[in-house]
Amino acid sequence: MSASLTIVVTVDPDITTDALTDSAADRVHTQGHLRPTGPVGRFPARRRLTRKLVHRSRGHAAGGPIRLLDLRLMRSRAAEYAAWQRQQWHATVSGTRDAQPWWVFLDRHRADPAAWPISRAQQAYLAQPRVLAMTAYNAAYRQHPIPATGLESLQAGLSTYCTAAALAAVPGDATATATGMWLTTRSGRLSDRLANLHAANDYIDQLPSRTPLVAIAAHPTG
């Protein structure tokens, strides 16, 4: 089964609270061509009880007006966790050389599939001592794994890794805008990821505070 994605959707502020989830799910399907599977309790909420939040549970909500969602707290928590995570990573990979990220091997496969079948690309990536150290750590500490997708930003330094984590806290795997844009990264390259996260955060931060955001889980169709 394909991994679930989390899509953050900007919804018309005039839509009733009861209709927010359905409206967001429809946008995920039509704009992203994905199969929505339900709301995600992603956002820390500013108030304990309010009828304007949807699917509230354990201090989080799947959506509601931005003014009731603590986006600043999401970003600060993500940066704090990233700082701890990179400390663990640094101790884990100490003594190993920098590793090439997965997209390097994927590019080799795409450029010459005969010489670099996908199986060879995967084996070459996973055989790097630094990646092996991360794999071993993740096998032992499954509750707090070090994401392989973060390898490039981990190697770029503490500040870069924490900044990337803070930027990724709100938008999710993609952001569906009210103007029909679908903001997601073009590739696994750190430069592409940061460019997308900058655009998504800039868009969200300029929205009126009454604009609702809704987080929807989805899978690729087909």
C-alpha cells in the first residue's frame, strides 16, 4: 500500500464548519488527483472548546480558522524536535563520510536504466556507511526514526535542519490553495523542497485570519 500523504487545504471562509472537511476532500481529489481518506488532527488549537474547529481531539484539530490554529506553536515544536533529532543523528553517524542523497542515484537510474536499474540504485544508496548507520538506528529506535528524506538537510547543519523542519510543520506534503494552485516539491532535492516550503508558508501567512485550513490524509489514485 502506498504511503499516506497529508494535504493542507485552504477553504472558503464562508463555508460552514460542518462542510469544511467535505469541501477540503473534494479539492484534494480535483486539484491533486488523490484519493482522500479522512481528516488529520494536525493543528494545535488555541481554544479548548469551539464549534468552529473540526475533528478536535487531544488538543489538536483537523482544521478551522487560522486565528484558532496555533501555527507558531507547530513551527517551534517542529524546530525543537529537529534539534534533538539531529543531535541523535550526529552521534549515530559520527566517523562516517557524507553520503549522497537518494535523488543522486535516482537520477543515475533515469539517465541510464540499463546500466543503473532501480535495484542497483537502491543497493548503492543503502550501502553507504552513513546510510547504513541511520538504518541501524531506525531499526533499534522505531518510535523516533531519523527520516531518510532528511539526509541532505541533516548534512547541511543544525540550523538548516531545524529551519527546514519548522517550514515543513504547517504545509504538509502539499498545499491546495483557494486559487487552484497545488504547492508541492518538484523533487527530493533540498533546494526544491526549501523553495516549495518557502512558497507554501508565504502563502499561508498572508491569508486572512478567518480563512480555514483543513488537513486531509490521501493516497494516490489507481
